[in-house]
Amino acid sequence: MSHPIPNGMTRDHIVKAIKAMDSGIKHRFSGSIGYDVLFEG
């Protein structure tokens, strides 16, 4: 089930975060426990 992007958060914010995590940047989030975001397959 998909949910709308919260107010104030743009698609660009999400894409930048995904690309940063894919590049290996350190972040405070662990593995998904409640939902997953699918991006480009």
C-alpha cells in the first residue's frame, strides 16, 4: 500500500536521501522495520 509524501517533504528530498544511502553515507537509520521504499525497481 502506498502513502502520500508528507507535507514539506518533496520527491527530490527522498531521491537525494536514497542516493546518499546507496553511496554508502553513514546515517542513523537501521534496517526497515515497518515499511520499505521502492525506488527504480
